[in-house]
Amino acid sequence: MIEEDGKFSIIDLYLRLAKTEKMLAYKDQSDLWFDLGKPEQLQKAEILIKNNEQ
């Protein structure tokens, strides 16, 4: 349902979808959270997850 391309506002996407789709929420009780907004942050998260699996 994501038709946007390149950089776009996630809020605008949610508002567009909320006009026609049912929006649900999920309460995550995890202790492990990562900011994955940049490629280097994703790499750090992958390393931490791999180290936790061992």
C-alpha cells in the first residue's frame, strides 16, 4: 500500500492510509529497541543482535 517513492513523510503516509484502511496499534513489551534511521545504525543493531544470539 506504500506508493510513495524516495524520501517522504511517514505521517502523510499514515494519514493517507487512515482515510481508507483500518489502523491498528501494537504495544511492544520488548526490552530491546533500536533507532534504525541511518544505515550505520542498522549495522550496529545487526551486530548487537548477532552477539545476543550466541
